[in-house]
Amino acid sequence: MTVHDHTSFAQWHSKGRHASYVRARKSSGGVLDLLEVLRPAGDMSRPALPDIVLIEDMLGCKRVVADLGGGRFDVATRKGTLALAAPNFATTVVNDERHRLRSLAFPLAQWESVLDEAAGGKFSFDTSFVFGRLSDSPVIRSALRNLWALSDDEGAPSRLLARAAGCEILAELCRLGGAPFTPVKGGLATWVERRALELMQARLAEDISLDELAAEAGLSPFHFARMFKQSVGVPPRVYLTRLRVEKACDLLEHSDLPITAIALEVGYSSNQVLARVFAKHMRVTRSDYRRAVRDPRRQISLQMRRGAPSTPEIRQ
């Protein structure tokens, strides 16, 4: 089977007998593909595909015999074990028992130029990553956990979330492989920070991408994301969520728009997504919030429940 028989790791899993193993799939328009699969014991080899694939073993397995692009290994894995599969390589994997995996696939078409730009034109897939080596990186496990949690809240990850999370994880994988990117010194220039915040505010209802924000600053997405965090104090995806919650609070207080319309106005795909995000950040339902801010007698109770000001604190 050739590289061209399947267009992506996610597409291969969605076909034939493998489709029945998929328990969750979240895709951000080709920037990243998140899959959770529950597979039986046996041969789970696959053809060569144009994706870098990061795999997390969610249960552990008594014996795994595999080659993910870095040579054959024969080991027992533990819960949380991580492995990286090389792009355009036909992997061989045989497991002794039923197992659950979470995979994060980086399509080369979306990431090759980004990686090369971040490395000053010197990026190499052959030398920047260690494929097939099992690892136990707390940084990567935490990033994966946060990405899945945010995706559970918001559905398919936004382009901003997907690119930012991908940059963070790939930068750590490169560091583990001995090929870190050039360190970023300092934050954004004042005018760049102001322009980025204005764009995020003006395009709140859209799926604005990290690439667009970085292009305005004349930086690679990798460098922009890290410099933004140094300047603003939180990553771009966190700041955007705060802006959306702040805008939702304002609309709930000062407009009579239905809650479904408010969800679309602040950039969420559905009423249910806004409900989850709002409750997580405000610790109160949207309906209770609207009633409370319109009735002064309820405001003290509202603030006591939240333990915070009536709107999220956003650094300007």
C-alpha cells in the first residue's frame, strides 16, 4: 500500500474495520486531528501516511512489538507512555492485549513550512525528532490533557487553539530530540501587541487563526505564540476565551438577545458550547447570570458564588 492510498491518519482510521475502533475524533480543519481508539489485541500495523503522529497509551499494555520509524522495539508500556510515529513510514504494531490510545496527528501539509520557518530554514524531519522512542514527558502529557479538555468544552478545536497547542507540543518534541528552536527573547513590540488584541476583539465571532495574528506581526506562529504569552501573560487561546466570556457577559447584561444568538455573536458554534465554557469560567449559568446582573439584590449572591468580579479580568 502506497503513501497515496490514504490522505491522512484520520482518514485511514475512518475507513473499513478500523472505523469501529474510533471512540472520539476531533479535527480542526486539517491543522490537527485528535483521535481516541479502543483496539483489540493483535496486529494494528498501518500504511505510510503523510502525518507526524503522537500516541499516548491510556491504559498500558503487557507487550508491544513495533517499529514507528526509529527501529524495532519490544516492550511493556505504562499508562501515559508516549511515542512518536514518523511521517510517510509504514508502521508495524502488534499488541498483546486490548488497549486504548489517544493520537494527535500533524498533517505535513499544514506543519512543514511552519516548522521550517520557526527553525530559520534549517528544520529537518530526520534530525529534529526521535521517532519510535517511548517517552514520559510531563510537559507533553499536560499539553495533551489540556487540548482534549478544551476540545471537550468547545467541540472541534478552533484554528487558534489547534495551531497554538501544536506549536507547544512540537517545540517540546524537538527539544527532547536535541533540536530546540531558537529561543525567543522578550515579548511583542507595543504596537504589535495592540494590533493583535484589536484583531482578536474585532473578529471575536470568527475562527481567527494563529497564523493570521502572527502574519500581522511578521513572526512565525511559533515565535508569535511564545512572545504573546510573555507580553500578555497568557497564551493567545486563553486570552481569546476570556474575551469571548467577557463579551457574553456584556450581551447578557445589556441586550435582550437570545442565548443562542449570543453564542454565535461571541464565536461559539452552539448554545451548548457557550453553556460549558461560561459555566467553567464564571461558575454560574448564563440564565442565572442574566437575572443577577439585572437585579441588584442578586448581585451579592452572584459574586459570592463566583468568588470573582462580575466580569473576567482581561489584561489590556
